[in-house]
Amino acid sequence: MEVRADLHIHTCLSPCADRDMSPPTVVRRGRERGLHVIAVCDHNSAENVEAAIRAAEDAGLAVIGGMEITSREEVHVLGLFKDDRALQSAQEVVYENLRGENEPQVFGEQLVMNERGEVVRHNGRLLIGATGLSVEEVVQTIHRLGGLAIAAHVDRPRFSLLSQLGFVPAGLDLDAVEVCAEAPPAVPKDLAVVRSSDAHRPEEIGARYTRFLVERPTASEIGMALRRIEGRRVLT
Amino acid sequence: MNLKEIVHNLGLEVRTGQSALMTEVRGGYAGDLLSDVLAHGQPADLWVTLQTHPNTVAVASLKGLAGIVLVNGREPEADTLQRAEAENVVLLVSALPAFELVGRLHALGLSGMRT
């Protein structure tokens, strides 16, 4: 089957995202935009993933739980996980390596919501901050937990692998790089390239997406497509 | 001015490249975004940065920089040390914060401008 996936969407848990990015709104907009798969990736936290998964029950849209992890070099790396257990373990590692408290007036509110879009609590951590983990440690942590590691928006001048570290470090075992523009990025040719919206506002959801040829709309299948395994692949 | 004089004057610690300390330094560049250093660093610059990632060694090598100084007492990662040794890139450590170190380098006669 061919699936359209937007693998980088924030919710109102990210301090820089709109308050309107409630889990049910993200799911509804994703479906309206004709997506089959979305990945919820807030900064250094996954506390709105469960609500999004619940909101998507019977919606005909698969939700992958993820996180946009900030390395100590201030490189953003998406971790996409196959199940809740792996996601929770990843979140634990990130929280252990993340210092500071959020200042909502300065950075924005960090709202944890339920599947109906009601505020359950405020996350008090400095989610906009950098972890103490190197980019290699971030990728290793994601892979140890069976997840997919994608360098986020590599063609942007801020918080990208290429802006921070100049080029893809030798031996960094990424599953893919994500780009925002149409032009191919300056990365090794064998690395898969995905396009995602990095949506912080409802109208941005699905503005960019990637088409995959897979058997099912899951993180495992997308991982196989990124590595071109058993006929799965990224469609151009 | 060579690296040895700078090391001596500012009390820097040498982590790698001991045999290359006679390298002439012609100017300085400060920055933590490697993409920016790739774009603007010039040959024989001494590079002041807080980045400890192994890619710094490749940037210094590629641009022909005189050496790298890590600020605030930051130590290079193990891989960074290994690569710097393999490529004989000079890796120095200063306990000073970047602003202070750059000020002292400037006072020694190094400039960030080339005419």
C-alpha cells in the first residue's frame, strides 16, 4: 500500500507550538489533509502521544509516537518508536539528561492534554533546552530502543545537523534525513530523504509529507522503507 | 606568532598536536556552528569554540586552521582526541570563557580581520 506520512508534527506540549495544536486537532487536520500516518514529535517530550493515539482510534489515521530530541551540539534528531514502552524509555533517558525549568512567559506554555483536548497538566521542564547527550548518543539511544533516527530539517540554518556540525559525521547511523525545501540536501547519497511539515500550527499539518510503499502504516514498516528492505521504499 | 608562544602566554593546555606547535598563526576565528566556520574560517586561523564534537577536527583540517582552542575548560570527546591525534591537528584547552580568551588573543596581536 502507498501511505502518505507527515513524520514531524508538534502539539501544544512544545512551547513554541500553537495552543490550538491539541491532540484531537492534530489528528483531525491530519485526516482532512489526506494523510495516512502522522508522527507526533514534541521537543524532548512525548507526553501528548498517548492522547493523539486515542484521538485517532477509528479515525483511519495511524499515529506514531516520537520525540524531537535536542543533542548537546543543539542538533535536532527525530526519534520514532514502535511502541509505548520504547517511547517511555526514550523519554526517561531524555529527561535524565535535560536540565532547567520552563519559563512560560518567555518560551511558551507546555500543555499536556487528553484525547478530548482538555488540559491535564503543564509540563514544567525546560523542553526547549538541549540535552547533555551528543548526537551520536541520541542516535544510539533511539536505536537501542528499536526506534528510527532522523536528522530533522537538515537544510535549515538553525538546530540542524548541517548547521551545527557542518556535515554528516562519519559513522552516524541515521535512518534518514528530513528536509524542508525541494532541493536535495548535501548528504551522502545512500541516506534516505523524507519531507515533513514540522508543523507548529494546524494549517501547517501535511504541508509537506512523504509517500511510502509499505505493507502497513507502522513505524517498523517505514523503517524498512527508509532502508529499502523487502520491497518497501520511499516513493518520490 | 606561533602556537607555542600563544600556549605559553595564555596558559593553554595542549591535548594533541604537540609536534605541530611551531605552526604560524595568522589570525583568529570564533564560532560554534561548524557550517559557519567552514564558510568563514581562513587558513592559519586559530579557532575558538565550545564544540567538542569529532567533526571539529575535520573542519580544522579541511580549512587549514592553525589549531582549535576549546573554552571554559571543556574537554574534547574521546573520538575527537583520537581523530586529532591521527590527523595531527592541534587541540588546545583554555579554562577561560570565550570572550575573555578572544580578548587576550587580540591583545597578543591576533586579529579576526585579514586585509
